[in-house]
Amino acid sequence: MASVEIRNVRKSYDLTEVLHGVSCQIEDGEFLALVGPSGCGKSTLLKMIAGLEDITDGEISIGGRIINDVAPKDRDVAMVFQSYALYPHMTAAENMGFSLRMQKLPKTEIRRQVEVVAESLGLADKLDRRPRHLSGGERQRVAMGRAIVRNPRVFLFDEPLSNLDATLRVQMRTELKQLHRRLETTTVFVTHDQIEAMTLSDRVIVLNAGVIEQIGTPLEIYDRPSNRFVAGFIGSPGMNFLPGRIRVRSAPAFVSDGGIVFQLKNVSADWDNRPVVCGIRPEHFELGSGQIGAKVLEVEPTGSETQILAEVCNHEIVAIFRDRVSVRPGEEIRFAPQLARIHVFDSESGARLA
């Protein structure tokens, strides 16, 4: 195992810069998720760690050794791709043992190591099958097994679950978490799915347009997003936003453009009349009498909860309630936010204020 340090790394294609001085430390044995929208640079950064992309500027080190000019095969990392990248003419065992074969290990030793890994992945009875005779989840486990059998210092995963159906994705998330608990190998996991990032990782890096917006544990990022971008990206459904201003005189409050008023705490006196955006997560509303009167647009009951899309002051708001709410589109309802869970962001910069 080894830590990974990324220091002021930049990546350019001709005149287009896609990573703008990224710096972070990935601790030994840590599971770190790189998350962000398509095109934010997360897969590019992963490939630079693997040696599949050149570094324009900056340094990357593994275990204290700078690896900018080290060949991919000599970096002691193993990468699992989105597309599985299995050899179709080889059996599962041959795919998993291919890198050991390249190291010219004895056949008996290769078979022993493959069988040990296959047992841990639930593939012991699938080793003689070719990829076309395996399910999507089994192919993904073979791809993971091919990486694990090398016993690398760092695992790199590039959206490995995106080709699986919803049920398999949940199953593979559990298996990945259990696998990391057993192996304790430093892992960098790229995904555009913030649920995967939240449930799998020790820490999350949120990337946007080649810049790190925030680094923290999943709950730190969820509870205290550093800016409006992070607040809107992390969470499903995303955070609701209402534009308005801070009012400090008498009782400090947020006043929306539509006249809705929320009481606030920890408000600075010099924020009076400051343009802000109020953020409220869908699950942080309480149904019944409250400050917000809304017109119901859609109702989505899921059994365990009810999701309501409503119109408030010409803005659409999503609210989630654990109760089974008997309302129909077109009806009027009233609800209130949990005041202790309101987020306030600066209108211009998007930075978190309170």
C-alpha cells in the first residue's frame, strides 16, 4: 500500500487547459472518490496517476516516489475500466492471471493466486467460462479480480459500475466496500454518480471544470457544502434554491424575491440587504402550516416516502416527506423548512455564508 500525492497538477491539450493546478493528498489505505459532472477532468486525473496521460505541469508521487516519468507498468497500480476490457477468447481464470503470466510466474502459482482471489469474489465456479458466458456483474468481478491478483499498491477505478443495471450496481457497491475493508489498499474511484461517491468513500473530492471545489468526508460535504455548486451536485434530488436578500434589522432573516421570510442565525451585521441564495434540501421540509404556500405540480409516491414537485413564487421546489401525503396536482399545500438546516450562499460568488 502507499499514499498518493498530487501537487499543482495541470493538464492541457494544445491551448485548452482541462486541469487547473489540482492538489490533494490520498492517504495510505484510503478510499477516495473523484466525483463531478461529465467533462470536469476526473477521468483525466485518474489516467495521469496510471500513466496513461502525460502530466503537463506539477507532480504526482506514489509512496513518496515521483512517478511523472515512470512507465505505467512500473508504477505498481492496477486500473479497472468502465468497459471491463476483458479478452474475449480467454477464460475468466486466464483473464485474471494474465498480468502474472507476463511476469513469468509458474503456472501452479498463477492458478493458486487466481483461485484465492476468485473465491473472495464469488467466482470460484466461473473460472473456466469465457466473458460471453458471464453476466455483467460477473464480468465486472473478473475485471476487479485481474486487478486484485497483482496485489498493487494503488487501485484505480474508472466508473466501473456505470454499465450495470440498478440492482447490480447496488450489489457491486456493497462488494466493493467489503473488498476494500479486506484489502485496505489505497483506492481512487472515479464516478459521476454522487450516490456511489457518498456510500463508498472515506473522502470525496468534488471536481468542476478542472478545479477542486471541495474535499471532505461524504457527510461533511453533504451537511456543509462549501459553495452552491457542491450543494446542488451532492444530493438526490438536488438542493432547492431560492434567490433573495438578507435582512438584519429587528430579527435577522432571509427574505425571498417572492416575499417568503425565514429566520436566520449567525448573521453578520454587515450582510444587511446582501443578495443571497437560500438552499434547502428536499428532505428538510415539514408538511402542514408554515411559511411556504405552494401549488402542487406533481406527486411521486414511492411507498416509503412521497416526493412532491411544487411551484413557489415562480420557482419549482422538490420536497420529500416520509409520510404518505394525499394531495393531487393543482392543489395548494403549506410547508416549512427546518430552519437549522437552511444554507445561505452569496449570489455572486456562490460561496457558502451560513
